[in-house]
Amino acid sequence: MQEFEPTQPSAAKGNSTWKWVAIGCGGCLGLSVLSVIALTVLFNRALNFSIDPENVEQQAQGVFDYEIPGESRGLLNMNIMGVEVAQIADTQEPPSVLLTVGRLPSYLQDEPSQTSMLDSFQESMAQDGEYTMQTQRTENLPLCGQTVPVRIEEGTFQSSGQVLDAVSYLAVVDHAGTNRFAWILTNGEQADANAKSVFDSLVCK
């Protein structure tokens, strides 16, 4: 995987990236601690807190091996209340591919907590306003040597006056006694193909 050399983003690009960070973090802790993540993202932004892209990708690769079309960059990693989260994206602005991965602590490994977390991911995406998902389905797909239910949503993404296709893949898998999750958001002409490609590339570490 190619390394991303950070540059000084413009204010507009920075805002766009942080929107994606906020979306990706929306469901990480479930409904009960959603506000904690939102506050953390806001504090990081207010303090101009920077994250080393290489460290972010190293953390992500400790959870899953993955392949993102083109070059990739680490956006954010955090560990809040035992939830490990790492976000990686392509280098476009706004990103056309965003991958959020992480591990869940024991108190979020029961089915109701996982369902709440998945619901929170979807809610955070809807609240952003740039995403409008028209359809949702669940498919049983292979992940880490198992067959797991995957939430797949399809709709649109609005950016700079354009309306683009958007796709979301969201799944949780139990591997080596630890539940880990992967959320893929894509938009653009290759949204469907990219979402499927990134999901198919995931391998538990």
C-alpha cells in the first residue's frame, strides 16, 4: 500500500474530510455513547489535532488487511472506552472511498449492542445530509472465513451541486474471540464496484 504524504489542506478540503470522519465515527460506540465520539471529533478539529497517516494505516492493518483503489491515506485513529477505530480513505476530496474498521470491547459484543451500533452508523450517515439512501438489504457474504450478514444500502451523495451514486457496506465479524467491524462508504460512478472490491479485499488479522 502506498504511503500518503500529508499536505496542508485548504479550509474547504479540511471541512470535507472532517465531515467524513464524523460520519464514519457516528456508529462506533452505539447509541449510548454516540455523543462521546461526536465531541471527540469536534475537540480534535478545534485543537487542530493531527493524526499521523502511517500510524492510522498501521492500526487499521492490525484489524484487517484491505485494498483501497488508488492511493490511500489514514484519516483518524482513536481508542475510546475500549473501542478501537481507524479510518482510511482514498486521496480524493471529498473521498470517494472511506473505510472505517475497528474492534469492539466485550460490553458491545452482544447482539443488541451490535444492532444499536449498526443503526447508529446508518443514522449518522442520514444526518449528514449529503447522503440519501433509498434502499437497504441484508446479504450473507463471506468475511474472514465465515458467512456474515452485511447491511448494504444504495442511494445518492450530493457534492458541489452534483448528485452521485452512493453505496454502504456494514458488517461485524467474530474473529479470534474478538468482534471487529468494517464500514465501507463509496460514491461516484464506481461506487458499487468499489464498495464490493474493498469488502472482498478484507482479511481479518
